[in-house]
Amino acid sequence: MPKIIIDTNIIISAFISKRGKPSMIVKFALSDENMIICYNDTIFAEYKDVFLRDKFQKYKFDINELNIVLTRLKGLQGR
């Protein structure tokens, strides 16, 4: 099984454009049972830190939506 780490830029870009390639990558990673998503608390902290930066506030990201994605990622560990 391939192991991947979803880069912070991909996560943020997926939230900026729900129809772009980064969003497709995240959706694929969450749905493909043959892929192992690797992460740790440091990576999750980076996702949240970048997500909450002032320069991204214009996109009106929903922190609850990010938390849902992160919870789904956590649930996939070791699948």
C-alpha cells in the first residue's frame, strides 16, 4: 500500500477551491482504502496554524469543516 502525507498547501488549496485538483487529491486520499495517510500531531498543528493565518481569512474558512477533515484523517490511520 502506498503511504502519503498530505502537504499543508494541498489542504489549504482544497479549502480555497472545492473543485480544483488539490480538493480532488484530498477527496481521493480520504476515499481510497489502498492508501495509508501518514500524519502526526505536529502536522495537524501546522494545518490548523496555516488555516487560521490572517492572509487566509478572506476565504472565510470554517474551522469546523477543517476539524471534520482532520477527524476523518485520524480515523483512517492504520486502515
